[in-house]
Amino acid sequence: MTEVDVEKENAEIAKAYKELLKVSYQTLSTADKKLIRHAFEVALDAHKDQRRKSGEAYIFHPIAVAKIVASEIGLDATCIAAALLHDVVEDNEDYTKDDIERLFGETVARIVDGLTKISSLSKDADVSTQAENFRKMLLTLNDDVRVIIIKIADRLHNMQTMDSMRRDKQEKIASETLYIYAPLAHRIGLYNIKTELEDLGLKYTEPEVYNDIAEKMEESKEEQDKYIKAFAKQVKASLDKEGLNYEIKGRPKSIYSIRKKIIKQGVEFEEVYDKFAIRIIYKSDFKNEKFLAWKIYSIVTDNFTPNPTRLRDWISSPKSTGYEALHITVMGPKNRWVEVQIRSDRMNEIAEKGYAAHYKYKQGNSEDALDTWIDKLQEALESNETNAVDFVEQFKLNLYSKEIFVFSPKGDLKSLPKGATPLDFAFSVHTEVGMRTRGAKVNGKLVPLSHELQSGDQVEILTSDNVKPNRNWLDYATTARARSKIKSSLKAEKKEVAEEGKEILRRKLKQLKISLDEKSVNEMVNHFKLKTSLDLFYRVGIGTIDNKMLKDYASSRSNMFMTYIKSRIRKPTVSPDIDKDEITSKYDQLVFGKEEQKLDYKLSECCNPIPGDPVFGFLTINDGIKVHKKNCPNALSLQSNYAYRIMQAKWIDSSQQEFAAQIQLSGIDNLGLVNNITKVISSNMHVNMKSISFESDDGVFSGKINVVVTNINMQNKLIQNLKKINGIHKVSRI
């Protein structure tokens, strides 16, 4: 490059930097500008020898990403500085994370570190790797969710400047964008960025289709402008008469969404009726916003016939991203359906900027407001899924599935994903409410905790200080928040029981003249084929490891060789080629049917299922039950040809299995007897009462109780305790 070229480029860099400060959505203080200036200088130095594939100086890329972060997403100076520095550590060995922390503080360093890690993930193109990277990006790397927001901005600029790349590279990056980044932008409420990412994604995955629609859109632009004028003309007089301050704009639908409609409806471009939406944006103070929106709605529907099934009221019930608007579809001029979006200035800004604007209006333009948004977003992205592809699919499913809106007894509105239950609602109100849920009323009627809520339901949670989460709750809860809180509670409870179990074990071993130490614990873990000492103590605590089993262990200690032989013999159902480590404490028993019965079975050789695999049982003619993996090559033919011989099957943790038992009582009726019985049952840990019925006939009392227990010891203990009640004559299991 000549000296003139260098000077020219430097002037362009300086101009781009000044523009960055000008377009910032947040008001920048002197300290903010100083921070951004410092970040710019470091980035300029770090990238001084780098050029992009197009030939331009690399520094233009971080400036462009920072511009997107500053103006289109509306984040603060910290994020603008991090965006300027996002490639510094990865691309320049002279700068480390520690250097960034020293120069810019812990927050900027954490964000830059997260972005560096994402960039260094494997670049393989297959779906499962993409999904795994995405999962890592969401869960492992983002101590700070701002990492992901800046990553979206980075991806947008890369998509905008991909022309000089190889065709195969363009396709790979565009596919990843459509699969991962566009849904993510949608979830965050960055609708404009999501639309642009989708359009650019289509441009590089199906260029012919993209160009064809883009040309046709361009050709029909003049006609669209005329149509918008005709629409505006018809409503203008009525709107002006009401003294409203407004503007009417047309917004072409995205090329990607038109392509989706063409495929979904099986029509040609010309037949897609809503290729653009009309937007009426009005000025209003916060107090009169809703009133004016419905006034405009009334004027529009006075002039044009509305389609009542296409009304979307996101003013009364905003989306979880904060989006507010009234959407109506009316029969416009020339008898064509057209979507009309009614928004105030404030609502429009929220739609353009997402949460950043939402919180600016809600709580003032402060860093606290952004932190609140970031915390909320972090929670929305947390999940405990382990399979990466499932995680991504589930994530995308949650994005696009309709939300439901339910009310608290006081009339407060909550938005939940479709399929949510009262338990999800309870945890969305507060963790403590969720933890103490005893039952729920929906529209005034008691419902099970597994009841699926519908939009418009009024939900009242009944709580009790004596209740705590049980394993069944995981079957009832659908939201990540509720599930993670329930799992934490169950883990804590397991630890409590294990503590008790440890003391019980210490006493019982003392009677057998064995001391509880590391050696004996390890021996017992191996003897009972468990994974950890926690499993051992827990099983002693709930009584699945009883006195007889401990005596067996004591006698086996004297002959280690016999123990070895026994351990080989005591494995009839597990094929010998399965690695012992595979049989974790989480999946140590196979059960069949809805009743979860223990039956004899054989593992099929065609797919060799191991504990933990999703499986089903197949009833053979000569060989009993054969267990196959659900994705076994023979599964489809077995399920379609012999459906009547298929049995449900699943691996379970035997210590968590529950059994139903019916207990019969009889005795002499006296005051307070029923109360005493229920007290005894509820004070027995791990006993869940399902139903209870009592009869009294001339002073003689009889009753039946259905309970759920995890093992026979618990049931026996309960029977012993019931026998101690004054007035009870006989207690037995039916």
C-alpha cells in the first residue's frame, strides 16, 4: 500500500470510530467514551497487521460489531468495549485474558474470554458438532450472557460480509446461522437481527431462490407503495379527526418468511397475499397508550373488514421478550388481506431493540436495568439436557411454540411455554412457592399438579410448610427453572437421608464387629455393586440394604475369593461383555409395563442395549422377553408387524422405585383416631398416601389406606407404627 492509501485508510478508520460513538443507543458519559477509546486503541494495535479476506483492514470488523451492539441491540459501554476487543486475545499472542482484565476490568475480560472460547470451538460442519458447540456456548462458556449477544452481532457482520468467501464456506456458515443464531436472536427479542440473519442465511444456502424473490419484491415495490397510500388515504381523515399524532409505514415481509409461506402453502410468489405489513406508529404518553391503540384499532376496523381469527393482542399480554403491539388482518383496498400492526413509539422501540429498550422504559436508562435483563435472559437459556441435538431441537421448539398467558388470583399475568403445569407456574412465581406446593386450583377447581394449563386460566397455588418436592414432580414440571430447582431439592434430600444412613450403618456394623472406615465403605460399595459411598448410605437410610444383607457382607469379608465367585454368579441378566462401569447407580434395574414390574428378560444381540439406553421389551415365542434398543435396526419392523407383543421397558434406579401397597386396619372407634392415623402416615419419611377410606359400625372401626413406598422395609415400619395407635386392633397388608 502507498502512503496515500495508508492515510486514506486511517481516515476511514477514524471516521468509522466516530460514527460508533454517534450511533450509540445508550447515552455515553465521559468515562464511557474513555473506556471505548481505550478499547479501540488496543484493538487497533492488536489487529494492525491483519486484513480480512476482502482486503480491508481487520479493525473495520470489530468496529462494525461494536456498532451493531451499540445501536441495533442498544447495550452499554462495557459491551461496546468488549465488542471492539472480541478477537484481540484469539488473534494476537501479545494480549492475554489477564492483560484485558488488567486494562479493562473483570467484566470485559470475562466477556472477551467467553468469545475467545466460542471461536476456538471445533469448526466441523456436521449437525451434532454444531449442536454440541451451541450447547457449550450456552452453558459452559457464558458465565455472562453478554457473550452470546455480542456473538450474535459478530455473526451478523460476518454474514453481511461473506461475498469474498469460498462457496462451501458460505454454505456452512449460513446453515449454522439458520440453525442456531437466528432462533437465538428471536429468543432474545432481537427481531430485526433475526430477520436479517434469516434473509442472509437464505441468500447463501439457496441463492437462486433468494435472488428470484428479491427481484420480484423489487418489481412489486412501486405497487406496494401505491397500496399503502390507498390504505392511508382511507383511514387518514378518521385518525386526523381524533387529533392523533401518527405515521403510517409499510414494512415488506422478509424474503425468508415469504419463502416459508410459498413452501408451506404450496403457492407461487404472486399468490402470497401478505407480502408486507402496514404499521401505524403513534405518539402517546404511557398512561394513554393502551386506550389510543384500541381507538386506532376501532378506526381501522370501521374502514376495513377485520378477520377476527387473526387478531393478536400483545398489548394486554406482552410476549416474554417484552414485545407489545396490536396485530390485525383486514380486507384492505382491492379486496386483499393485509396485516396492520398498531404500536406506540415506545412499543416500536422495544420491537426494534428488544429487552434493552424494554428495560430503559421500565426502569430508567441504567446499568441495573441491563443487568436485570441479562439475569432474566441467563435463566431463559439454562437447561439440564444432556443430548446436544435434542437440546438444540428442544430449545428451538420452545422458541417457536406458542406461549400461554395465565393469571394469578390477584389478576397478575404470567407468560409460560405451551404445555406448562401448575407446578411450572408455582416456580415462576417464586422458588419458595414452588418448593412448598401442596396442590393447585385452576379457575377455582382443584386439579392435579400434572394438569396442562391453557391460556386465560386463573391459577391459585396452595402451599404448606410440611411439603417438599418428590421424584414425581419431575414428570409434572416442564420448564427448565422448575426442573432444576426440583432436582436440587431431591439431591439435598438424598444427602440428608444418606447422613442418617451413615449413622445407622455405623451402629449396625459395630454389632458385627466391623468399623466404618474408608476400607469397609469401599468394600461395601463393591459388594452391593454401587457407584459411590453416597449411594451406599442412602440405601441404608431408606432400608433397601437391611440387616440380612449386611450379615452377608460380613461373612463374605472372611473369604474374598468366595466374594469374587459370588459376584460373578450374581449377574444373570446382564450380558458379560458389558463394562461394569456402565451400570451406574442411576440405572441398575430394568422394569416392564406401566406397573414397572420386575420380569425375567434377555438382552438382544442385534443391538446390545446397556443400562440407561432407551429400550422396549419384545415377547418372543420361545425365548421369553428380549430387550431391544429403541433405535435398534429391527425396531421398526417389530413395532409395525408385532405391535401386540411390544412391552414398555425402562432402566431405573432401584433405590428410587416406588410400590403401591394397600393397608387394612380395624379396631375400636374413638375420637381423634383418624387424625392419629394420618399423623403417623405423614410423619413417616418417604411414604406417600394416595387414598384413605374409613367406616364405623356400632363402635367398630375399619379402614383402608393406599400408600406408595420405595421398599418393603418402609411398609413394615409403617405397619408397626400404626399398630401402636391406641384403639387399633389389627393392621395388615392386603
